[in-house]
Amino acid sequence: MTEQPVLVGIDAESAIGRITLNRPEVHNAFDDAVIAQVTAAAERLDSNEAVRVIVIAGNGKSFCSGGDLGWMRRMALYDRAENEADARRLAAMFAAIDGARKPTVARVQGNVFAGATGLVSACDVAIAADNAVFSLSEVRLGLVPATIAPYVLRAVGERHARRIFLTAGRFGAAEAQRIGLVHLVVPAAELDVALDRVVADLLAGATGAQGKTKQLVRAIAGRPIDETVMAETAGVIAEARASAEGREGLAAFFDKREPSWRRR
């Protein structure tokens, strides 16, 4: 077994933080230790001012095959209170990724089963190799895809969620893209090239504006476009225009130069 089940790194030159699941011998299945490490890593990278983009990946043939069998055997022996505490820690991992101020990108290949789809859905952008295979297999084990449901449901919508939750069947990367689980599908050999392009686009934006944009999306998603929403969004753009980033961005545009946050 690998000694470091989760690798965390920061490329100071590129401003990219990386969280890499590193249990290739078990297709990067996660257990309680991995969950704790991923949660802590997401929070730490998000608070590090040297990091502008967070990439989540898995070493080896697969992104992540979901829950580790040994962990699941232990869970079967837990009582209700222990199971709830364990599930809350799993939910906290997804929330740490979803709630990050920095843009998050999932680099996906191979198996993406059960809880792994929560990791993908919690990221802002998901890029999949054409060899990726997805399955929300919980009901076939008598379980419910509960902690991942808010993220998967938001990504694919209620009708698609019902189908993939209830059938628990496997589907490929093209279908995952069609229903909205991933944004981009590329040949496996081109996965890192595609990732670099997406990261470059993200680095072209202002970090503060990106964080506020994520907050805005969460705040207004699903709400009717009424006077309250109109007032809130007007307030957001007014604040952005008066901010240091806003003034710098507009000045750079009119001066025909790169803004200060743009990587050269």
C-alpha cells in the first residue's frame, strides 16, 4: 500500500494547488483517513494566498472507485450515532471542495464510482478522459447516495439524478457530459493538455472576483428573478466596480495592458 494516500502540493510558479488521491492499487478508494486528509487539504489550499486554482486528481488508472471496502466493513458494524458522525465527515469533505473560494477542477479518468461522483460534482469544472466510467451504485448495496446527492442533483438535475441513482448502472464519459456531470471529455492522452487550458483560463481571472462570483451563483441559483434578486445583484456589481480588482481590471482594459493578476 502507498505510504501517502493523499498527495498535496503547491506549484508556486503556476499558482496551482493539487490534491491527488494516491492509492492506485485500490483505484483510489477513500476511507476515513483519506476523507480527513482531503478535507484538510482543500481548506488549507483555499486559505493559501499563493494558490489561485485547486486541481483534484487521482493517480493510476482511476480517479476514485468510491468507498474503501475495509472502511465499508467497519461502517457496517457502527451504531446509528457512529454512522451519522462518519457520514458528517464525508459530507464535510464535499462541502470543503464546494465551498472553496478558489476555482476547483476535477481531473477525471477510469473508474468514478459512488462517492467519487460527489467529488466531481463539487468541483467548479470537471474534465474527463474518454475512458472514464461512472456509476452511482449505492442502491445495489442497499445504501442511499445521500451525502453526494446535493452536488450530483445540482449538476445533472432531478430527472437525470433519479435515473442514475435508481438504476445504478454504469455509463461512459460521453453520457456524463450529456447530462452535465462533466463539462469536457477528451482522449485520455490529451487529459493534461485539456487541464492546462482550463487552468490557464481560470488564471486569467481575478481571484477575488472569482470567489465573489461563486458566492453569487450559490446565492441566486433557483430563485425567482424578482426585485430582491435584482437589488442583490445590483449591489454585487456596484461593489465589484468600486473594488481594487475592479478598478485595476478596467484600467488594464482601457490601457491595453495585462491586469496585475494575469500570469505572464
